[in-house]
Amino acid sequence: MTSSANPAPLWQPSPARIAEAQVTRFQTWAAEHYGAPAEGGYEALHHWSVTELETFWKAVTDWFDVKFSTPYARVLGDRSMPGAQWFPGATLNYAEHALRAADDPARADTPALLHVDESHDPRPVTWAELRRQVGSLAAELRALGVRPGDRVSGYLPNIPEAVVALLATAALGAVWTSCAPDFGARSVLDRFQQVEPVVLFTVDGYRYGGKEHDRRETVAELRSELPGLRAVVHIPLLGTDAPEGALEWSALTSADVAPVFEAVPFDHPLWVLYSSGTTGLPKAIVQSQGGILVEHLKQLGLHCDLGPDDRFFWYTSTGWMMWNFLVSGLLTGTTIVLYDGSPGYPDTGAQWRIAERTGATLYGTSAAYVMACRKADVHPARDFDLSRVKCVATTGSPLPPDGFRWLHDEFAGTSDTPGGLWTASVSGGTDVCSCFAGAVPTLPVHIGELQAPCLGTDLQSWDPQGKPLIDEVGELVVTNPMPSMPIHFWNDPDGTRYHDSYFDTYPGVWRHGDWITVTSRGSVIIHGRSDSTLNRQGVRMGSADIYEAVERLPEIRESLVIGVEQPDGGYWMPLFVHLAPGATLDDALRDRIKRTIREQLSPRHVPDEVIEVPGIPHTLTGKRIEVPVKRLLQGTPLDKAVNPGSVDDLDLLRFYEGLADKRA
């Protein structure tokens, strides 16, 4: 079946590619061993994976040879959401699976990691060396008294040390959490103070855009505000001496020790990720060792088609879930590429140069970067040797149709078919640290569309009454549990915040907060956020963080920040300010607002424009109205954007409607 729009695919995999894809081989094998459909291709396999959920996930663990230290009683003990119980009784260890390639003598001296900085010279870390460092660090952490369930934190860029620290933490059964060093102290403390880490790994600074950024003062502040720390580990990225009382990285990773892997329950916490809501502290999302292990094996092995011959690059920072996803490339025996630096330094083509220098086979970036290359007249396939790239994947925001066309035209004739390059636009979330829909190596690509929902993911588009929609815009929902859904939020003892985040709209069904269309051909179109969470370059940010920083300035009475997805693929983030009496919004105040946000939060939080408004609209209970203002700015008429009976001052909303008309 085809939908009326774009009936002809942009790209079609060759018969050889379909035959060789791991998902094809998995389907043939699962048909033989588990009763999966042998015919009907991906669509039939997906239907089976969501209707026979337990059989599907059992098949995944067998296909990828998941090592259970103790066996499971059944696949799904309880399937209710929230609260699904996966593989009860099983124990295993994520880090043991991530380091399996090191046990193969043929692979031990090949690269597990390729580290690249702004010099663009790749530096390898072999599987054997990675395993040795993890073993040494895990033993030292044990000696420091770190036990299963303790939290270990990293204030680190995307460097090999961050991967070693994560894997050593997981080997012990401790719980990893990280922030990128471009986060200011307040942003980091809002996250780390919730989970109370016992160890903090830090750098003295980082390099970005050709400049060095000293973070020693921030580190000192973190140390003083995290009283539970038993140890601070100094990584001298800029070459400075360790501060008093800190341990040196080199001293903890020099021993030749085989890692000892703690067998932990399947649902034992692996890491904490953070996703900001519109009010209060960032949500501290806890995902499990087993849930992430099986979800990422499925996603990276079957959907991304990664294996030992691949090199996996995704531009990311340690403050974004895509970093955790990138590290999981190790699970499939893949070499992962860690880039620490600006995406556009020394020029806009920088990321393509890294793909060339590292021989990347799967190259992941943001939709915004693709569009920036298009505008800057970059010609990746002409200017760089990208002959090894099998797939360009994008996430962070929907890739606009022009981005699909541009990638297709740039790479036409350079891949395994005359049709050119496999372009995979993918969409998921920090909340599940995975994709709901996206890459399928055996399906065609249509302009502006994600290829299909992922295996084991019962993705649907629902209307407000909970009725499934086809070829119509609705709420993105998932009607069956996924193993990587959070086991809980930190400091949410009765599960209220977790429930309210995803399950209060449709009881027992995950509502993610994206507008989507599921097409009659089975593909998926993402239309952006249905709630007001800001999402810039794939990093979700809470408006509350920005309000807290801005409203400390005496000139600002109140503020409102909105993130608006633009039709051309851009993202416009205006900050509206209601000034205190006597204050004037001049260039000096605008600069001070932006500087405050940059220093207290991060450069990503800085708005595109600061606009003076006569007031900030609220609900009758006093909450700032964000979603209706966003809808107005996207062109929705006032009577459709808000229930007039729920607003304290309808005339104020007319001001924002007028502003939207002027911009249009």
C-alpha cells in the first residue's frame, strides 16, 4: 500500500543488501526456531514482534547469545505499564557483553575505540587495552568501597576515559551518570545532587571551537556541593595538576587486571539519564542493565545492521542519550568513534572529514547539521572519501524533506545501488534511550518519513479518545512495554512523577509527547513535540532551568521560553520577557540575559531572540502557558490553540497571535 504523498521511494535497498542484512538473517532463523513469519518481509516480522512480545524478546536474547549468569523464570513476569517486569530471576552484566570482542584473539589488538579531537587525527584504543583499563579501574573503585547500586558520576567530554569509567561502573553493578563539561555548575548540581554520587570523574577543561575552556572553578564548586563524594578523579585534558585531594586517572588505570563482572538482576539500575520537564528539577530516569542490553542489541544489531566490521560514529556529547547509545555499539563488536569538539570546526564540513578519517560505516548526526551543510554549500561525497559509509542517520529533530533530497543527491551513485545512500531518520527519546521508529536496512526510504516502527515497539498514533489513526496526525503512543523503559525515576518513591510523565493521558499506555503520523504504507512522520519541552540539537531542556536563571536578574519580572520547529527544519527558540517597572530591554540587558544563561546553564540554552512582551499568560491556577503559545507561533488559530476558559488574560494571548502573524 502507498499513501498519496511521495509514492516513489527516494532509495531502495538492493536485493543483495536485503539478503545480507542481519534483520533478514534473524527473520529466517526466528521462523525456523520460534515460529516467526518466513514470508512478508519486515512488516510481517514487526507484527509478530509486537503480538508475540515474549517470544520475540526470547529470540533476540538467543540470536545475540546473551549470557545469563542465572536463568530467567519467564520473559515477562508482569506486562503492565508502568511496572513491566522483564526476565525475572535472570542475572547478567552489561559491561561483560560490551567487552566480549576482547576475548577473541583475532580482535584483541584491533580498535574498540577511535578517539578524535579537533585535530581530526584518530587515536585507537584496542579491545585488549579497553578491557585492561576497565579491569584496573573497576578494581580501584571496589577498593574505594564502591558497591552495587552506588552512583558514580562523570563531568566529562566524549573521550575514551568516559567509556572506561562507564564500563568499570557497570562491571561493579554501580550506577553511572554523566554531564558534559559545557554544562554550568547549577545545571550539573540539579542533576547530580538528586542521585548523590560517591565518585566524581572530572576534566580540568575541554577544547571546543579551537579554544580551551578551563573548568577547574566549576569542578571545585561541584566538589563542595556534593557532600557524599568519597573520591574525585582528575583527568588532565588540558595538562594541569590534580587539585588537592583528587586522585589521578593514570594511577587508577595502570594495573594489568582482568575485569570482574558482578552478576546483577536483569532490572538492576545501569545508569541515570536526565530529561527536563517544564517545571521543577530534571527527571532522573533510571534504566536497567538487562533492559538496555537487549534493547540496544536489537536496535544496533538488527536496525542499524552493525557488526564487527563496522565503525560507528555519532556526533554527541556525554550529556545526551546518544552518547550512551554510541557506547552500546561495543555490544555488537563494532568499533565506536568518539569525537570531542565542535561539530563545525574548523569548517562546516568537519564531521564528514571525521567520517572519512575514521572509515565510518554508520555516520550519525543531527538534522540541523545536515541542513547547515546544505546551506553552506558543502559537498560531502565529492570533497571526502566516504565510500565506506553505508548509512547516514539523523536524529535530534525531524529531518526536513529538503534534507533527504540533499543527502540523496550528494551521494547518488556512491553506495551499493544506483539509488545511492541509505538515509535513516530516527526518533526515540532519552526516556527509553532508544528509537521508537527509524532505520530498517531492508525497506525503502520515502522523503520526509522514518522507514517504520522498530521491532518489539507497538508504536501507534492516537486521537484524544485513544483511537488509532492512519494517515492522520496524532499522539505518539506505545501500547506494549519495551525493556528499556525506565524502571523508575530517582527520588520518586511512589512512582507518581513517572506515572504522570507518560501514563496520565492514556492509562496503561505510554504517551511520549510527539505528534506523529503513521502512514498507510507503514512509515512514520514526526511533527515535533506535542508538549512544551524544549528540544535543541537533540538535547531536551526544561524551561524551568531558563526561568530560574533569567528571573534572578532584577530587570526581569517574568519570562517565557518556547521552542518552535520550523517548516525548513530549523528550530526557533525565543525568550519572551516581561520587564520590571523602569527597566529597558536594550542591547546591554539582552547581552546580560544571554551571558547569564550561557554561564549558569549552557550555550545550548541561549535563546535565538529576546523579545519584550506586555505580560506572560497563565492558567487560572497560575501556571505559565507554554503549549498554547507554541501552537500560536506555529500558526494555530487562537480558538484552536487554547481553551479560553482556562486562561487568566485572553488579550495577552492575542498579542502572541499577532506576533505570529507578523512573523508569518
